[in-house]
Amino acid sequence: MRRNLLVFFSLLALVFASTAFASGETATGTLTISGTLAGSITLAIGGGNAGATTGGTIALGTVSKYGTYTPPAGFTRSNNGVGTSPWRVGGGTWTVTVNQANVDTPSNGFALTSSIGSASGTGITWTEGVTGSDTPVSSSIDLSNGSAHDIFTSAGNKGTYGAASTHTLNIDITDAASPAGVNPLTRTITFSATAN
């Protein structure tokens, strides 16, 4: 009987031991990831005959109607003969391309403006020509007053994402323009794109 009790208690101990291993302790935890997807657009300047890049500079140098002047790549000087006014430094081209990611309705395109930031001096006219697969508000935009001017809008003249528009700069200078009133002949053209 002793032996039976010993076997019984041994089996009972074995049952309790296996139950303790089978019912191990557990713990759980959670982690919430929260975020919002936002549409975004990017604007790139490049290409064309002027070698322009986003954030780059086109150095016109010391510009004069007569005498030796070597315009930068893509630009020419046309002085229209002796005594003819205005004369021009221009013809440099570059492209502007706007791309998008996760914009709600990319088919609505984008609006695009350009500005030279401050008015040009008396006798100086800055003109931006625009061509491409999209129809601009105007193919020739007078930037001289320094205000932002529409190239593409939210209405009928919208820009298409990924389609490059070609921009040409012409600076017309009258013979009466005073260097003291227009120098430096430096402006930053700012392009601003807005998703429609």
C-alpha cells in the first residue's frame, strides 16, 4: 500500500508540475501608428539653351549696347542698329516642370505664377515668353512691375503635371535708361506652383 501511495503521489506531483508549465504567464501590448497622407508637388527648372537649374544663376555680365559684350549661353544681344531703341539681351530659354504625388485630383492640374520680385528700372522691360503643350494665360508676360503674373491658372489655362513649359527671357533696354537707375541689372525670377 505504501508503494501505491508513493506511485499515487508521484503521479499527482507530475500532473501539477506539467500543469504549471502548460499555463505559462502571458502579456500583450499595443502600439498605434497614426499619420496623415498629404499630397505634394515639386517644381524643377532646367533644360533649355541657357543651362538654367533650380536655384541656379545666369550671369549676364556687364551689358552694353555697343562694344564688346559676350552674352551667356543661349542669350544674344540685338542692338537693332545705331540709334534704334530699345535694344535687347535675350533669347535664353529654360523649362519649368511641376510634378505631383498623392494630389486628390491631379487632372485639375496646377496654377503657376512668375515674378521678378521688384520693379525694373525706368527704360527696362523684362518679358517672359511661355510655350509648351499647355496653353498659358499669355505667351508673352511683362514682368517689369515686379508683381506675380499668372502663367497657368485654376480655370481653363491650367498646367499639366509632368509637362514641361519652355520659358524665354528678353530684357529690352531703351537708350535713355540710366545705369544709375537700373543697376544692378539683377532680378530673381520666382516661380510659384499651386495644386488646383
